[in-house]
Amino acid sequence: MNEPAIEINGLKKSYHDVEALKGVNIEISKGEFFGLLGPNGAGKTTTINILTGLVFKDNGITKVFGKDTVKDFRFTRSKIGIAAQEFSVDWFFPIEKLLFYQAGYYGIKKASAEPTVNSLLDRLGLSKKRNARLRQLSGGMKRRFQLAKALVHDPDIIILDEPTAGVDVELRRDLWQYLRDLHNAGKTILLTTHYIEEAELLCDRVAIIDEGKILKEGDPKILTQELGSAGITINIAENKSELKSLFQDFKFTYEDKRIHFSVKNPDKALPKIIDILSNANIHIKSIKSNKSSLEDVFLDLTGKKIS
């Protein structure tokens, strides 16, 4: 059986009297796109900083491809590329030179790194800015540089900490497509985000984290069906008294020609509901379907919104 790409067990971390992590458990398979979803301050960045050796843990086990991230730090760090929220480079060097320096940290000589650096600059739209200093770049370009920096040594695992925070919609979608391409090429990706749409569109699995604890984990689609608050609202032409007998198998409310059905899967339930109404000669004036989202799941688990 293959070792998980990332294994985190019983991870705990406190800053003075504040418990940032309270026993986090996560397992990510090789080639998986995994999302760590939670609001700011939930423990996402602390988790990945411990995994990459930037922060010391208090308790717990962190492994990369079966190797302990503390005992075998040279191996584990060579397998990971991280695009952090914060910029930790010299702001006065051209970004092309910074990428060559980053490759050098992993023992890659300039001649060997050059094709990769050129390819990354081109793919991320930074070729014309290769001689610019980081401080001269826009916020979106800085985010793209962070991703290039994470990829320059061709790591097996890519960790992205809020990679699209503060970027415009067009760039966000372009980055999403690039991340899909990396995933399709076999990369294991760990994404931290508080953008619901980002997690739903990209991730095979997500873990919802809040106040240092993992609250729920699973396929985003399954989680939204199990815990979400989807529904169907139908307005009918006239009030009917027989609805209770017609819809014994459904949970619904009825008031003033308006029927609201609480269902897990609106797409599956709607044809059956329409058939029942049609067979009973009940005229439908309008239909509105509300699908649940991870936002609903988070609200159900925590009693608060994620943003």
C-alpha cells in the first residue's frame, strides 16, 4: 500500500495561552487535490508552517511520503514547494534572479534551472517582468511570482496558502486553471482558502477547520448534500388542501400558494415533485431551486459564516 503524501496526526500548537491547533488529523493521498477550508485565524497557516518546518509543533506527528518532517527534514522539504501568504525574499533583486536563487537552494545549477524558470515566467505571465524587482510588481503579479517560486524545483507536493487572496477575478480563474493542469499532471496539492467557490471547484476533498479543530472532512459534493440546506420553492396558481397527502415522503412548508421543499439533492427531487403536482392537476406558476454549498455546511457546523 502506498504511503500517504501527507500525514498529520494529533497536531497541537499553542502561542502563549492561545491554542492555535487542538489535535489536527489530516491524511492526503498522492496525487490528491486537498483543501483546508476555514476563516482567518482558524489554524490553516499554522498547520502548513509546521509541515514545512517554519514553525515548531508542541505535539503530534507530521510526515511526508512516510518520512518524519523533523527527523528527515532534508528529504521532506525537498518534496514540497510552498507558495506562502507572506513574501520572504530580497525585494531588491530581479524576480528572475530570485527564481534562480530558489532553485540553487535545492542544488539545481543555473544552466539546469533555466528552462524551468523561463517556462514558469512565460506560463504565469511574468516574462516581461523578469528584470523587475518584487516591489515593482502588482499584487496579482506578486502572487504569480510566489507560485513560480514554489514550483521552480519541480516538487511532488505543492502547498498553497491563500494563493488568490486579493487578486482580481480574471487572474483568479487563470490561476485555478493552472492548478488544475498541475493536478492533472500528478502533483499533490494542499490548498488553504477561505473562498468557498475555490474549494468547491478545485478540491477532491476538503477539511473544514475552525478554532484549531477539524470539524468535518470529505468530498465537497457529498458534504453539501449531507449537511447543506438545499431547497425547492414552487408557487402554485391556487391554494390546495391535499398537499400533505400528496407529499408524505417530503419535508415541506406551505403558505399562501407557496410550497418550499427541504431536500438534499434538488436536481434529483425536482422531477418527482413536478410529476406529483401535474398528476394532481395543480398548476405551477414558478419554480426556484436553491442548491446548498460549503458555506451552508460551515454555517451548520459552526453557527457562523466563513468570511
